[in-house]
Amino acid sequence: MDYNSNRVKLLLPEYGRNVQMMVDFAMKIKDRDERNKAAKTIISIMGNMYPHLRDVSDFRHKLWDHLAIMTDFKFDIDSPYELPTKEKLAKKPEILPYNNHRIRFRHYGKIIESMVQKAIEMEDEKEQSALILMIANHMKKSYSNWNKDGVGDQKIFKDIVDISGGKLTIPENMKLRETQDKDFQTKNKKKSFHKNDTRKFPKKR
């Protein structure tokens, strides 16, 4: 019997061996016009295998690239797109630089540090106080998401001063929103929904 394990390994197995056999046959066609017609027919068949991708803008471009790969980049045809080369395909992408910036309070995130820095740069005390209040409320909400026991206002104020390196002063009588407010309760409601829902899981008798 002719087992697939004994056959030549497919370059793109997702298209199957029959499509690969069509490609191999098309490569042997000597007449260039006939070879181009065969290539377009194969592209059409390949596209019909993935109809849900027809609306993707670069889908047909990818099909022609795949056809080139299946011919080991040896198919001499008139492609509507610039076909890739083996060297270009094998080229490794450039290494992306990672952000190694140390975040002192990870549960608040990098954005909070940026906002605190913006508050430091503000000259108008009224605007600065408004921004500090907004930052503090957001920090309290973020802290409450990770700590079910809640957090006091003084802890949040201390963290803001620490993040600013002592450059910010918390205005007197500043009061933050309570954790019982709707904004703070949203997460807890989602957690307790399934626990209190007895309709889906009736008690056994």
C-alpha cells in the first residue's frame, strides 16, 4: 500500500496532497500562458477551501505566496503580486525591544506613574488637586479589585507620595469615594452572581 509516511513531505499540509499534485503538474507545463492559467485555477481551488477568508483584504495575496512556497519558489509564472523568496521567508524578524522599566507598585500599573508625573508638572494648584483626587480614586478602585478587605484613604495617599518621590503633597481634607459605591461594587457583583444563582443549580433533596 502507498502510505503518506512514504511519500514526499508536504510543504503546506493544510491544502492536502491533491492540491500539491496539481501544483507539481502545473510546474511541468512548458507553455507559459497555459502555466499561468493552471496557476490561477489552483489559486481558485485553494481559495474555495477557505471561503470564510474571502473578505480578508490580503487573502489572495497570501494564496499566491502559499503557491510559491508549495513550488519551493521555483514556479515561473506571472503573479499579480510580488512573490516572496526563500531567503526573505527564512529571514528572522527584528527583535522587539522590551520595556524594562521597573514599576514600583505593579497593582496600580504604569499609567498611574505617568499620571502622577503629570500632576507633579502642574503649576495650577486647583487643577493639580483635581488630578490627584482622580488618581487617588482610581488607585483605590484598582487596589480594591485585588484586595477584598479594602483599603484606607491614608494608604492611597501614602502610595501617591511615594510614587511622586515626595514631590506631591496631598491637599487637606481630601476624601476618596467609598468602596460601597457602584463603581467599586461591579467586580464583586460579577463574582457573587453564580454563587447566589440557585436556579441553575437546584439543591439536591
